Amino acid sequence: MGRIAVLDAPSNLGLRPPTTTSVPGCAKAPGALRDHGLVARLHARDAGCLTPPRFDPGDWRPGDGVCHASEIAEYSRRLADRIGEIVDAGEFPVVLGGDCSILIGSALAMRRRSVLDDLPYGLVYIDGHSDFRHPGNASYVGAAAGEDLALATGRGQPDLTDIDNLRPYVRDSDIVLLGVRPQDDYRLDLQAAGVTMRAVPQLRGEGAGRTAAWAREQLAECAGFWVHVDVDVLDPAVMPAVDAPSPGGIAYTELELLIAGLATAPTCVGIEITVFDPDYDPDGVYARDIVDTVVAGLAPLVHDDLGHDDLGKAERDGAVVMPTQRAAAETEAGARRKR
């Protein structure tokens, strides 16, 4: 598996404004996570930032379809391009949202690969909500971040569900949904569609590590799969800094085990982290906890590319230094001393 590449996708276009005079703060999430050393601790390549259009609902009203639809569609195309470039370079993308509407871009990138490989690509969707609202089960739609899974499966308006004539971006049968609450509004729709899922009680009953292994088994026929993580899968007691906290979530250790169990699969293409809102985290405590969890979960992917001279600096910066890295660096240093 290639080196990790961190790409910022700070789009907040898929959310409703928290107040009439403000915009969703999740656009600040990549910066907040970087401030806690995420890129350095993953020894990742900095793949830059894909700047989104301005958040401006204008005169949108319920019944007008998805708000910011044209902007989200164009951003999704560009995000799919960037993810495709990273994967084509043999790297493992870690995409920092932003809200859940960035899934449209990552799912589009997987669909493009599916066309090239003539094989399906799957999705593991780790989220406190199913985000499966669509015109067939709701009186109206509007916020794409609450509709992204439906849109990715082809349910909704064509300008978002059929970009480049590639609808659907992922098949219902190639999705594993983890961490939703048992009372999710769209659980019956998901069951009728044949989407495989484990709500929090079942996830906890089986264990996070075994659930990750089970999810991989469900997607065994796929050429690869993408991992979506909305941090509102965590319980609000430990992660209140989201737009729609929902009681009954999982713990950080469980999220770490899920990430580790999925990302280490040879067929895992990449991962995105969404919905964290630094406006609700003035002290940076929750940003630190997210970074610690992601770094620990992705630690097996960290490459053994540190030289001896870099080892101490990396550890001082908070990087995860694997035993194999230490051994390799010490061997290299010993070889230099003998020259």
C-alpha cells in the first residue's frame, strides 16, 4: 500500500446554516486537524486543498431541490479528479472534510475506477445517521449532507446523481453502513434496498474489530472500497462538535478499531473524515482527539521511510514511529558508521 496523501476538501455546501447570519463551521475542520500535526504524524504527503465555492443559499426555499446543487456537482467532479490522481500515483488518500456531501466526489472517483476495471467498488459508511433522505421518502430535500448516501446510490435529482452519466456511483448491495442509531428515520428504506448495516448495539455486541472484518467480508466481491467517517458516529459525550449530535454513539477506541480494521485491507482505496465543526471546539480538545484516533487507526499504513536523523524529530512532533521504522533507521545508521 502506498504512502498516505492528505487532501483537504473543506466544503460546507451540504449543510444548512446554523443561524441566519452564519455559515457551517465544518469548513474549518481540515485546518484544525492539521494544527494538531495530522500530516506530520502520518508521515503523509501534503496533497493540498481543493477550495470549494462560496456558501450562499441565496433565495433557496423548501421545494427547490438540493441547495447549492450546481456548486456541489462541480466540486464533486474536481474532488473526484484529485482523488483519482492520488490513487493513480499509488498513494492512499485521506480526505479531510468538510461535510458529508464530499462523499459524492469520492463515490464518483470510485465509480470511474469501476468503469476502468469493469468491477464494482464498495463503500463502508461509518456515520451516526444514514443520510438516506430522498424525494421518495421525504416531503422535500435540501441539505445534501443529509442526503449524500441516497444521492450516491442514484436517488435524487440527476445533476447530482448522474454526473458524467455514471449513475449510480455505488450499488446498494456494495454498501456497508456502520454506527447508525437503531431509531434511524430511514432504516426500513435501507432494509428494503438491501443495504447491509450494523447499528450501534449490534456493532458493540460483535465488537468493533470483528465488525470491521465482517464489513470487509461483505465487500469481498468488490475490486476495492472507500471508507466514509462522519465523526457524529461518536457519542456526543465525547464528540459534541458536530452539527447534529445523536445520543447512543460509539467511543473513540471503537472508531480507531474500525479504521484500523478497514484501512489495512489491501482493497481499501482511501478514507474521508467529515462533519467536525471547530466552532464548537474553541480549546481544540476534540480536534486533538480526532487526530489521535485517526493516527492510531492508520498507524499500520505509515511507511518505513524515516531516516535515523529524522527519527527523533518525528517522535518529538508526535509522529507514530513503528518498531520496523526504528529498526530500519538504526540499521541504516549502523551501515553509515561502517562506511
